[in-house]
Amino acid sequence: MSRLDPEPILNVLQRLLGPEGCPWDREQTPHSLCEYLVEEVFEFVEAVRGGSEREITDELGDVSFLLFFLAELLNAEYGIDLQQAWEASAAKMKRRHPHVFDNHDVATREELMRTWERIKAQERESRSGTRRHAEKMASLPNSLPPLPKAYRIHAKAEQSGFTWDADQDQDEALQREWGEWEEVRKSRDHARKEEEFGDLLFSLVEQGRREGIKANAALHLANQKFLRRFERALALAEDRGLDWERLSMAEKDRLWEEAKAEESRGGRGAGSRGTGTCSD
């Protein structure tokens, strides 16, 4: 990696936040910028998944700009220094990778992850002066979206030895959750339905994790696939002079199946519309 030069961004920020700068930028606070940062990160992730070099570069620049913007405001408000943050992060990564920086032998990926979690726990203990069992989940941010958070919870539970020993045991647990969901569907108790549906999703996330599948990424692919096929079905209707709104469900379903068939054949029609990529 070539040596990075933050001067272009810092020069722009200096002008924007200066006395003759932008009124909107000068009104921002670290808290107000957080939502913009989250939005930009989602856009960056979408660009990476889309595979467009131009969009990836553009969104990476936007995320970087906001991070530097936040750093400037945090320095002014709390005295937080970005250079010190970088150095602390570098030291932390070296500490958590003893197999790379300290000649520590690691035989398996599982051992690597246990070492990582043990070092993190030691760091938390050093900061707080106490050691609590609840801290096994302490690194999970409250703002993490539910699907990736469920995946992380299951992963940390496994690292703590609190998970099903065999896949068959987990399969049976998932079937029990499905049975409880089917049972509660017949009732009018919405709160109970929501609870049991959540339990079912939580268990399903764990089954995917055991197969090396991240639920959030898998659902993204399913979303993109649906959107791609739906847009193609709409296009087929338009090409044939059909009014989608007046079609019966059976007629719409036939167009949907045709869009699916095109896609499975690798037809140009399936790939010429929509926002998906060949990896979806």
C-alpha cells in the first residue's frame, strides 16, 4: 500500500469549518454526523457488493471524508487526537495477533479466535479493573442491526462453550422453534407471535452460522434476487402490452416463473434489468 496523504481532505475541511466556510458544516456535531456516517457505510457496502470500481472508489472517499470530519470535531470537543487513535489501533492489532507479531503458534482457526477473545477480555479487565461474565458480550454495539448482531451473539456464545455440541442438536432445536411458531400462529396474541417468530429467526441464524453462512449477507442476496426477478417480470408485462395492475395473481406468477427461467438459463433479459450482479 502506498503512503497515504490526508492533506487534500484536511485542507478542504479547514476551509469548510473556517470563518468563511459552509454554514451547514459548521453547525455539525459528532452526534449529528453519526447518522450520515452510517448511511455512507451502507452505501460503501452496497458499492463493494456491486463490484463497480468507480462506485467503490467514490463511496470509500465519502466514508473517509466523514471519518476525518468526525475526527476534527472530536478533537475540538474532546481533545481526541486522530494520530494517537491510529497508533493505539496499530498497537492493539499487534497485541491481538501474537501469531504474527510475537511468534505465537496457532494450530487452528478456532484457537486463533479463542486467543483473540481472551486478549480482548484481558484488555477490558485492564481498563475496568473488574472481570464480569457479562463482558463476554460487552463488545457487541447496541446499534448493530439485529441480523448481524444475532450472528455475533451466537459466535461469542460458541467461544464461551455455550452452544449445541452437534449440528443434529441444533437442528432439533430449530424444529422445536418452528413448532412453537406454528402453534402460536393460531392465536390472536400478537406479542407472543412476535416473540416466537423472533426465536425462530434467532435459531435460523445459528443454523446458517454453523454452515458458514452470515444471515445478513444471505438475506441481501435474496433481496437482490427478488428485486431482479420482479423487475424482469414487470418488463415482460410491459413488452407485451400488459397492464400489471390488472393481471391476476396466476398471470403475474407465470411472468415471474418466466423471469426465473431466463435467469437460470443465463439469458440476457434477466441480466439487463435490475440492480443485481452476477454474484447474486
